[in-house]
Amino acid sequence: MNIVFAGTPGFAARHLQALIDSHHRVTAVVTQPDKPGRRGKKLMPSAVKLVAEAATLPVMQPARLRVEDLQAFDCDVLVVVAFGQILKPPVLAWPRLGCINVHASLLPRWRGAAPVQRAILAGDSQFGVTLIQMDEGLDTGPILAMDSIEIDPRETAGSLFSKLEAVGPELLIRTLDEIESGASIARPQPTEGVTYAHKLDKAEAAIDWTLPAIQIDREVRAFQPEPVAYTSLGDKRIRIHQGQVCDTTGKPTALDDTSPGTVTLVSKKGIEVQCGEGKYLIERIQIPVGKGSILSPADVLNGWTNLIHAGTVFGETTPSHE
């Protein structure tokens, strides 16, 4: 079949590469306009654009995709993967066999922009990929195919995306083959179990140490590798890249005078911090001093005990700079 592909990040790029490597023909690629990189103002292409250019495919980067942008290309199906734009009805109706969306969740749970992170924050144990025939709603179209995977206890958003990149492309090719042969059957989404994965706000990555250690652990994993969970120490923003729950039951008491956010121990295993319930062990930490490298517990013991030691309290003030 002739495919026009619309997508933007690395997750989408893996699906585009699978299509390029398949017997289907990609006639054009649509992706978001280039954006400034993290450092400086140089415009950076999306991961999808890089894959498309390497395959010498036509690339379009409209601020808003319109039917007029597509009419020069042969298209049986428009495949959409993490594109970043809501398609208007004329675009949805344009391909001969409609538009297919690869969505990272087990719909109807986690419709919306940030399903991977929301699933980890909620403590879900099951996740997956769903292919839907797109309609005008937000991830509401009928289901064409679905495949599930498990969320491991120490799963991060990054590692979960890696798992999905192995599952999604294979499911996409298999589903397109079924559509081509006429064997595909779409079924309505269940009306029960609908949840929405609202877009992430960077402010959510600020750690509230009064929460249980289990919830803080979910936040650290959900915001890894982006935007990275953080806390404050004086005027410094301290980023927490990795850790785990080391106690689930202990609560601070008036007798020990250990408030949430207080470091209770620094050892080769990590930095132990009192939470509202239980304790959290920081295993990878980033301090905005010098090169700002990510430090192991051994690194902290060898050079940072003047800043982080038993009795240090995280989160006492709002950081004034990164």
C-alpha cells in the first residue's frame, strides 16, 4: 500500500523505519517544524525528519497539516505516530482507507498526550500499544489491534518507550498487511475504563517529600529521562535520576525530629531520605556545580559530603536557578 507517515519523536521514527523496510511504499513524510535545541538557538530536525531524509523521502513540515499539503502524493493510508497535531476532519477523510494511529497505551486507558508517564505515576503493571482507526475524538477511534507488555517495578519512561519501540512497529506492519488483504476488523473501544493522560507540566517533576516513598519513586521513574525529577537545596536545583524505595512504612515522628526531605544516611548504597511515609534511596544525583555531572553515591562520599550529609534537608527553599 501507499503510505503517508506523520510523526515526530524517536518513538515515531522507529515506526517509520519499519515501514521503509517493509513491502509497503512510503510516499511522503510529515513532521513538526524544526525547533531550537537545548543549547543555543540552532534549529534541530525531528528524529522522524532524519530518518526520512536518510531514505530520500519527501518531507513536509507544516505548522498545521491540511489536505492541500497531501494531494500531490499517492496515499491509501495515513499512518500517525506521536505527530503532535490534532488532525482536522478533511485530513481524516482524505486517505482512501482512512488514518491509522499508533497509540502508546491499552485504550481506552490513557488517552492523550503523556500515556507512558501517567501509567508509571499511577503504578500500572500492564501497558501496551493500540492501533486505532482515527476519528475526530481524542484517541477515541475503533481498535484495529492491540499488544500488551508488563511494566517492571523499576521501569522508567525511557525503558518503557524502548519496549514499545520493539512492539509497536511489528504490530503496525502486521495490521497494515491485514488491511491490505481485507482481513482487518475494527471494534469500538470499551465505554468503561476511560482515563486521560494529560500533558506533562515541568512543575510536576518537583519532588514533594511529604508524599510516601512509593509515590516519589514513581515520579523519579516517570520523569526519566525527561524532564527529570528534582528537589532544592538552598538555591540549587538538585536532579534525581535514579533511586528506589528502601523503607515503605517508617513515618517521621516528633521524637526523632526528622522531617520529610531530611537525609538520614549517606553510604555507598545511596543517599537515604525521609519521606512522608517510608524512605527513598537516591542512587544517581546531579548537582549544578562545576560540570554538573551525574554522581553515584561513591562520588558524593568522595567529594560532596560538605553539601549532602546526614541532616541535610532537601526542598526547604525554592531554587532560584538551574
